[in-house]
Amino acid sequence: MTLSLDYAALSDVGRVRRNNEDSAYAGPHLLLLADGMGGAAAGEVASSAAVQVIRRLDKPGITGPDMMEALAGAVHRANERLSELVEEDPEREGMGSTVTALLFDGEQLGLAHLGDSRAYRMRDGLLYQLSHDHTFVQSLVDEGRISKEEAFTHPHRNLILRVLDGRPDSDPDLEILDVQAGDRLMLCSDGLPDYVSEQVIATSMAEGTPDSVVVDLITHALEAGSNDNITCVVADVVETEPSSGTQPQLVGAAAELAQGGTGPATATMRAQGDGGAGGGGGGGHGHGLDPEELRYAPQAPKRFLWLRRLAVVVVILGLIGGGGWFAYNWTQKQYYVGTDGDYVVIFKGVDQVVPGLDLSSVYEKQTLLVDKLPTYSREQVEGTIQADDLAAARQIVSELQHAADECAAKPKPTTTPKPTVKPSTPVSTPPKPPATTPVSTPASTPVSTPSNGTVNPDDCDGVR
């Protein structure tokens, strides 16, 4: 069974911005949204150029796995087009655009995504986000450091990490998605989800036609105080002929530039087909920017190569310097117990040697003499004892003092002197010796040992 899309697209400049930097396109085989950025009117140029190049995919015959290759090639060509535009006008340096595209073959969807614009699908009353934001805040959510609710109000939620900017590393996320009759698809720029909760978005998408839904979503964003451009593309997957017809719709900056202006007009514009007349709802002749007439050279951007290399060197040196500073700062929050030769000392820092840099210094000199410590404790101190913090270092000193006090209080073991045995004097033998009587030799007295049994001489071994 072949399905079709019933679609609508709408863009609003918002209540703060003077220019609309969003561009969007909706056709029978392609839904596309781009949110431009960059000064000197470069944002609208970037998003318009991206849409005008990628919209050429809106044609039958691209099916199955071929959709991935087609989307990747189209995004690559759009990236090269942005590179050319910067080379033509260096003041556009730094411009870029998000890209979120859904390619439809009647049975499946091919998704290409780069940046923080979003793609949603509502099925059976449940809203699913199909795209993954390439933002700093989303990386924090992925790492579990903040919740989705905290991300909604985070001050840096608009910091984008990946974007289409004319550089060779701008590769999109690519994915094949299933689709079925009754699905409702929606693409939007960040001017909507940054200010309107997913619950409100789901409620708006649950009812009405694509035309009424885009109006309702943009109204919610304006009432929520959105200070950005707001663009929405909504499409229903249907089994019948779409009520919106098959005429493509082009809105936002792409439509305004096609009409020769960059004013605040936001009405939906029917895109100029190949050789066909423009439809109602905005008119204008888009043949000047028709993607078939866009010419671009398939080469990597080479602008300001030396400047980019210098920037890389500066960043690397900055990282090295910053890392060194953080490392040194960490060492100065460490403590250990050692000796200055005679006394026990608490040191601040780490016991390491770096030429030209002192990593430790005396923090507190104690009154405890190293010589008053048992051999084992003295060897520990002389080899330094690492502490978790200052309180732990002071606790170590307290334990060492206690060991020294115990040794000082213990009686030293004594022994009874061993009696000296005088040598016997020779006795002269008379010519006729009388009967002899055995002479006894005095025996030595045993060495005395401590009688209390509580003093171990090894406990305080080495105390001087």
C-alpha cells in the first residue's frame, strides 16, 4: 500500500527579530527545515541556500536504502554551497544553518539531521522526538548530568555543537524510519521547543488539520514569549489523496529571498516548480534560486587556512596552560606529614620535584622531635605520610605524638649485674699431701627480667 503526505508549512519572524533566518519546504516526497545563524544577514542566506539545494530531492524514485545516500549527498552539496557563498563574500564567515529533513518514498522515511531543529512523530496519541539535538545541553542530558526538565530552562540551551557551516566535517545523522497511515509528522525550529513544553506540543498536534496545527503551534510559541523565529512543518500520512494537493510549499527566508526581499513577511509561499506557475498564497517567481540552476564546485573550503591553523594552535596551548594551572591548583590543596630533619612537619602540596617549580611548602612545624619516635614511625615520617586533607594531617601528627608519649612513659628494662668470679689461688702441694676435701666454685647469678610482663622492649625500639 502506497501512502502519501498531506502537509502545511508556516513561518513567523516572531516579536523580537527583524529578519527571519528560518527556511522550510514541504512537498509530496520531502519535508525540510533549516534554521540559519550568523550576522550581516548571513543567517537567512545560509538557511535559504541549504533549503534550495536539498529540496531537489523532492521527486519520486528515491526509495529504500538509496534515501540515505541521497540525503547525505544533498547535505554535502548544501555544505559546499555555503562554502562558496562565504568565499564570494568574506563578511559571511561564521554563518551556518541547521538541517532537518524527512525524505518519503511512500513506505518509509529517511531522516537527515544536523543541529538543534527537531523532527517529531505522533502515533496513537503519543509524541516521539525523531531527531537528536546537537547541543551542549543535550550532551549534558546524555551524560546524566542534568534532566530534560533542567535542560528546558538551562541558560546555554542554544549552544550548538554541530551545524552546516561550509566546513568538511559537517556530517548529518542519518536514519531510516518506519511510517504508517495515521502518523503525524512535524518539523520545527528551536523557537518552538525552547519555549513550549512537549506536553503542549502533543496536545496541539492531537487534533485539527496540518494547516490549523502549524498556526496553533506558532501561536503557543508567541504567547510563551519566544524571542526567536518560529517555523513549523506538519504532515499527515494518509492513504487517500492529500487535501493539500501536491504543490510544494516554501516559507521563511527562502521564500522571502525568492521574492527579492528580506522583510518580515511570513505568509506561506507556494514553491516554483520546474517550468510551472507559482501557486497561491504568496506568489513570487522562484526560478532565480531553483536548485536545478545552482552551480557549485565540489571542493573542500580553503578559506583562511592559516588563521584556522593558528586558532588550533592557540586552543591547544590554552588547553595545555589551563590543564597545568588546574593541576598546580590541585597540588596546593594536598597535605602530607614529613620532617625538616629534626622535627615533624605538616607540608602543603605534594612531595614531587618539578624543575623551576615548588610543589610543596612547610604549613605547620610541630614540637615533636623525630628522635622521640619508634623506628617504624620515624621511618614513615622520613618517607612522608600522605593525608587526605589538613584535618587528616593533624590527626596523623596527633597519633605520632601519642606514640612518642607512650614510649617516654614506659620504664626501661633493667638487669641484675652478673657477679665476677675471682680466679682460684694455686695451692702448694706438700710432699705428703693429706687427704683432700673438694673445693666448691661459686656459680654465677641468673640475669633478672622485668617482673610486670607489660613492657615489650620492641615497642619503642629506636627511641633516642
